[in-house]
Amino acid sequence: MRVIVFSAATAVAGACANVPLTDDAVAAKLNAMRKGRTRRPARSAQPAPGPAAAAPIVLPGTEVEDVPVWDVPPRLRLPGAPACTSHGYHASLDDVFPGVGLGEAWEGNSELRTALRYALRQDLFLPTVPAAWSEKQYAAATGLDAACMVSWRRAATAGDACAAFTAAFQAHGLDLNGRDFVLGLGALCGSRPHGSLIDIVPLQRRVQHSWHQDAGISSLTVLLGFPRRNGYEGGGVFSSHVKLSHPLRPTQGETHGAVVEYERFDPPPEPIPEEYVLRPLYGRGREIWLSDDSTHLHSTPDQQYRECLWRYM
């Protein structure tokens, strides 16, 4: 089997310890994060130090509480479903991994963030690819400019599944086990996760909203943001969202399970007004965004400012 060495930070380290979380522990952690949420204003762009320097980019973002809930038209509502009572919220890496210093490192160390993207491909993707792949196929599938989908649950079943993750943390001075990192974020998906993790690379162009749901089923989606520069606070990292007053009916078939595409309702509905578009803020203490797929529509942001986005389901 071919082995691709991405960087020194992805060298194989010792086996990772697995500390599974029970459903009760996950619920307690989520409840603690909700209670601990604080409203933090986004930093404004700092003045350029001289005429030759450009001001740092800060894309618009919105506080969750400042965006109203969109009243779903009755014809689009899932028959018999109760109204939505809660919506998306932020969590902090320091909440999920207390005492490690990950939040500070994540904010100020772009090399760490990039090393973890390589580690995902080394630990969770390469062991699954066909042995007959050519070097060209390996390179195309594992480059950081290509999206990469893996099973985060594999970290719980393979003894050395997180060696590159662990090595990346050690190389940047963090005492964090790679398996604990992968499974700790996955545990935030709750008791019925899909088990998938995708490294989503940004589109190099401005895009229009295409509102959708991944399956329309009540389940938590966990987004981990990778900003394009250190110290960033603002929009453009997480997906854009619309908070729904009621769950939507399917656009394919009679029951949920497939993608719900807002534009494919028949007859086509009116566009959702701009005032209902939530662009979750990214920043220190807001590195993670959680939302229930059944209570939101979401879309690639119209303007992106991210190295990538990890989506746990």
C-alpha cells in the first residue's frame, strides 16, 4: 500500500486512547454549552498601518438573536408537526476540550489547523482507498483543494486511526489525543448520528443562496470553522441559515430522508427575504456551530472567508 507523507506534523505517533461519551454525557455537555453562551460583538477591521497595506477582510455576520424566525407558509409545513422551539447556537473548543488550550491555539496557529486537515486524510481517508489507485489518483483525492468525506466513527474502531492527529497536536505543543478530538466533536451530533465527516473546501467565487436541508430529519449538524487567517472574527466561515417556525414537508417523496430543496417546492415559493438570513459569526469561543437539520434551511454563504469547513453529521 502506498503511503503519502504530508508533513512532519502527520508522522505516525503512538496508539490513541478512546474515551467514549454516553448519551447522558453528551446531553449534559450540550446543555452546559447552551447555558454558557455569551453574546460577543464581532471585532471591527483594524485600520491599515500605512497606505500600502490593505485593511483586513471582515465579512458581515449576525448574532443569532438579531435574526427573526421565518414564518413558514402553511402549504410548506410538515403536516402534524409541532412548531420549532429552538434554533442553532455556538460552542467553544475550550468547552468541548477543557484545559487543553485548543481555543487559543486554534485562533493563532494556522499551521495547526492545516496540519489537522492533512491528518484527516492520512488517518481516516487513506486506509479506505483501493490499493490499485495510482499516485495521481492519491494526489487528486488527498489534496487540500479537494473535498474529503470520511467516517468519523472509524476513529473508534481502528487502533491507530488517529496517530497523525495526535502527532499534529504534539508538534504544536498540545496534549490532546487525536482520537479524543475526532470522537469528541462527533459526540456533539447526539445519540443518532449519521457518522459522516466532510472537509468542505471553499468555492473561489461569489455564489447565490441555494436553500436546502440535508435530510429534513431532526438531527444535529456540527460545523467546525477553519478561518483563512489567524485572529479572524466575522461572517463567511459557517454556512448561512434560516430559522424555521415549523418543519418543512419533503420535496421528494412522502417522508423525509432525502435532500429538501426549497426552490423545488411546487409551485415555487417566494424568495426568503434578506432579513431572515442568519450568517453565524465565527471567532474565539465560537469555533463551532450546531443546528438541527429539521429546524433550519442552510446554504453556502454568499461570501466565504474560510480555509475549509468541517461538517459532522
